[in-house]
Amino acid sequence: MRFNEKLDHLQARHPFRYNLATGALIGIVLVLIGFEPVVAVTFALSWAALRGFLWGEGRILRRQYEARVVRVAAEKAAKRRRS
């Protein structure tokens, strides 16, 4: 399994926590380039809330993920048949 697939599965299982962590990383970069820490915290929380909402059941990011899982499984099955 590729690294980005592992990250997709992790994000699908824990969308708010995953996006809070990624938002915090972006927030750290914002602080390093000169923004106030309150901006970084606000960004991280809003990023996690928005992305967590969009990962909800039936929402756009969840549908894209599910379509990608099906596509990758079909590609792997086709590759096994060719081998």
C-alpha cells in the first residue's frame, strides 16, 4: 500500500483529528513566517472543523475517498490478473 493511501485511510477513520494535526502543522508554518499564534490556532481549528464536516457520511470528500478506494481495488485486481 502506498503512503498516500495509508494517509487517506487514516483520514477516513479520524477526519477531525487528522485535519487538526495537518492544520496545526500549517499553523506552525504561519507562526514561523510572522503571523500571530492566535491566527495559527484559529486556522487549525477552522481547518479541522471544515474538513471534518466535509468528510461526513455522504459528503464530497467521503464520496471521493470511496470512489478512489474502488478504483484502486479494481486496478490492483487487473494487475493481478495480468501477472
